[in-house]
Amino acid sequence: MKKIFLIMLITFFVTRLWAQNDDVSSSTQGKGKVEDRNFRIPLIGESAPSFIAESTNGTINFPDDFGEKWKILFSHPQDFTPVCSTEILQLAKMQDEFDKLGIKLIVVSTDELETHIEWKKSMEALKLNNKESVKIKFPLVDDDKRIIAKEYGMIHPASNTTRDVRGVFIIDPNNIIQAIYFYPSNIGRSTDELLRMVIALKTAASGNFLMPVNWRAGNDVLVSIPPKTDSEGKPIVPEGYYNPVWYLWFKKANSFKSEF
């Protein structure tokens, strides 16, 4: 009797398991393929994902619309958020500095274009800290469908929230990512640091230089190998160079041409 009962119990559970699997299968077929939630962040040295989207400056085709320019792509989780608003206002104040360096700014936010337009109007009417109001010339891009945020790996795999859409991608004229920053939603980004980074990247590329800690325009740069050696392989220190120790070689800022 016990054996018969045990067989019936096993049969019942196996039947239920098959039924559950059939339900899952039919549910998947009815709703389509389940979305892949593994949104990967593109890394330094990789091509920046391209996209076409609407913005406050019209339709944006990225990167084609920006030519062979350095680009900084900012992202925001929502319009009318306090931290993001101060960041955009500061970027607007620094637009001339970025323009002189040939740097294009692109701001992506996960709200609709209509909300972007109202947000832009509100910010342009502000006189923050008793300073003059500013015009926002760079585009605020509509990413309401989260397409750009996903392409740039800024949606958390376990959540649909846009809270972590706070990445900054510095992209060179060949559309290669050269630097990446991610900030928490409660801490404002440093626009001075982003400007410093692009200047450092452009200077480094101009002469295959390395940039020491806290480098700023006008400071000496590092070189990766000694500039010259004698017949015995000993380093020769030519004019414009110095080495405080064998593994640190500096080139004086006044000994090479700089556009900054």
C-alpha cells in the first residue's frame, strides 16, 4: 500500500513539473523573447556605440553629426533633478571653453523630448548664485526608451531604474572611447576635471607623452623611454629633458609645442 501511494505521489509531482515547464514555454512564445539584461559598458579603446535620436537641437546622428571632433557624452537619469540641473548649467557656462578646444557636448537623459524642452527653458531662465542666465547650445537627447542607456551599459541588470544613468564618456575624433567616469546620483560631476582630462588626452596624443599626477596645461610631461643613449647604452640627457631617477623621464613644457 505504501509503495502504491509513493508511486502516485511521485507521478503527481512529475506531472505538475511538466505542466509548469509547458506554461513557461507557452508564456515565452506568447510574449516573445525575454530581454537580455546583461547590458555591457563599452570599455576604453572600444568604439563608442552609435545612435540616432531626437534632441532639443533636432535629430541627432551620433557620431556622424559631430565630425572629427572630441566628444563628451553625459548621461542623466531624469529631467528636473537638482544635481543634474546644476551640472548642465555649469556646462552651459563653460561652452566657450569647450568650443575653443573643438570639444562637442552631448547630454542624454531618459525622459521624453517634450520634458527636455521644458527643462531647458526652466534652466535658461535661472540666475543661479546671482549670476547671469545662460543659453544651452548643446543637445539634450531623448532616451525615453532607454536604448542609449542600455548600449552604454548604464541600466543595472537586476533593475529597471534609471538611477545609475550617470556615466560620462570621453570619445576621440575616431569615435574611440578614451576615458569613462561614473558618478553616484547624489554627487555632482567636476566639469573642470573633465576639461582637464580632454586637454591631457589631446596633449598626450600630440607627442606620445605620458601625463603625471595632477597634470594641467603648462606643466611638464613624462616620456616613456630615455630620449637618447650613448654607445655604452647610458642615457644622454638632451636639452629640454631631465630625469630625477632612471625610471622617470620628464620633458619640459617649454620645449615642445602646445596648443593649450
